[in-house]
Amino acid sequence: MVRWLNKKARAARPAQEQEAPVSGETGPEPAEDRGTASSEAVEEGRAVPGSEQADGVPAGPVPSPEVKASMGAPSREGPDLPRLYSDLASWWPLLSDPAGYAEEASFYAGLLREACGGDCTTVLELGSGGGNNALHMKSLFRMTLVDASQEMLDVCGKLNPECTHVRGDMRTIRLGTSFDGIFVHDAVSYMTSLGDLAEVAATAWEHCRPGGAVLLCPDYTAESFSGRIEAGGGDREGRSLRYLEWVRAGRPETGLYSVDFALMLIEGDSPVTVEHDTHVFGLFPAGDWIRVLGEAGFEAGIVSCPGFGDEPAGRVAFLGRKPLPPAAPLPPDPLRLLAEPPSIDWGGQG
């Protein structure tokens, strides 16, 4: 199921591919599933209550100056979050039905368990959005959900009140504890430079226990991208939403693509209102995803995903396994020493 790539394959990259995509506008986190809330207000980047400081976790390899230069600067400053994650966030469950994520969440949970050797009980989700994946994963794992949008945290908190929620940026948050698995759904697509992507990989490394795994699930790679138009919507509790979604490529040299939403909203007996929202995403070759995970210290692999629901097959995800530390040499067997006493040189004296 998983094609694991060795370190030589991860490091090899033609010089003509070394130029980083031009950094553009930066959005928030997931295109399909972001936001996260808890029953308690949580400060950005604060350690999870009750968690223990993870000491002794080795740092990942430091990228070479050449690799750093090829990654481009992280887009630290960006515009406000897209409207679906801010003033329109309460409409999210009508646009993206949580019930429709069962098959996809089950597949990703299986990948994490397999990569962790079956020992996966705690999962950190970065860019958890409205909590649609967590709804189906929380029966399998103890989940900590991180998102940059407080409004989406509020949406997720109603759906997953038993999970721990933290507001924070997936590139920079540090919780001071480790997890068996790190899961980043399509929120990772909002990283618009390789520098951003490298910071997400560093966050995953810092929070992943040795022997654990990270799973990154972008909507597209540069090889798989195709524009499309999609429509849908839903009705709930006196509200109705219908949308048109337009996925289109930007200029090829930018390494970006955009998604525009036209939203028609009805609340109660009010007339229809029409809203527009634009999201900007990074578009990287599969080799860049593998390289970034490898530079962070992970053993990297690529997974072909089946089609979920009405989606065609062809999407890929990226797995990283954090190596276990080298095993310490076994102490001498005292019984063996007694059975075979060492020879002693008495200096020729009998």
C-alpha cells in the first residue's frame, strides 16, 4: 500500500527543480476540513492541559544551505482567513457534511496505524477545521485538534466536545508533548511555499514520538492537478446553503492555484443573499513533499488513495515515519561469563 523511499532517493533532486514556487497569498488551513473548538477558550500555542513535556526527542537533520535556499521563505504574513473560516464559518456544516467523511477518515486512520506498527492511540490533527475527520476518528484515537481559526474551533467544538482543542498555526505551534500520529488533512494545501511546508514538517517532527508517523493529505500535487467545477449544499435548522465551487490554476510559474466559492444563503424567511470567497493554495510536485519530509528527519512514503464518495481515484497522500533511536548494546551475560571464565596471562609463572 505504501511506497517507502530511501534517503538517497529523497535527497536526489535535479538542479532545475530546485527553484521554489513564488510565494503568494496565504490562506488559513483546510479546504475541506478546518477549524477546531473546545468547550474551553484556549490561548494560541499554549501547551495542552495535562500534557507532559517531551524530553529527549532528537531533533531532525538540519537542511543544508542549498536546500534552505531552494525552499523559499515561509509566508508568515498573509491576508485574513477566508470568509468560510471567519464570518461565514457557522455555515460550514451545510457546505461540507460531516457524515460524508466516514470512508475517508477510516482510510487515513488505517494508514496511521499501519505506519506506527499498530501502536497508535494518540493523534494530533493540525488544521482540523470543522472537525469532520475527527468526528469519525475520535472513537479510534485520543485526539488533540489544532486550528488557526477560532470561528472554526467553535464549529468543531459543537461536533467534538470530548476532544482537546487548541488554537494555533500549524507551522509554529509547540505543545510540549508527543503523539503517536500527526494528521494533516487538506489544510496543508494552504501552505504556499516550500518554506511553509518545511515548517509544518518541523512541527510534526517535534510532536511525533520515535516510531510514530505523520500523514499529509493535500488536495493536489503538481502532477495530479486539474481544474473543476462542483456544486452542492445542504439544509439544517432553518438555514439553507447552495454553492458553486470553481477550482482553477494560477500562472504556472507561481506554484499556486485558487478556489472560488459563490454561496447562496437563506436563513429563516429572509431573502437569499449571495456571498463570494476566494482561497489560495500551494501546488508542489510529489518529489518536493517527499524531500521536505526527508529533510525534517522522517522516512518518507507516498500512498495512492482510492476515490472517496464521488471523487475519482488519483489523489495521493504522504507518510513519514520517525525512526526509532539506535538500540543500546546488550550488557554481557553473567551466566556466560561464569561458564567461560576469561583466560588470564600470569606472565609465565606457573
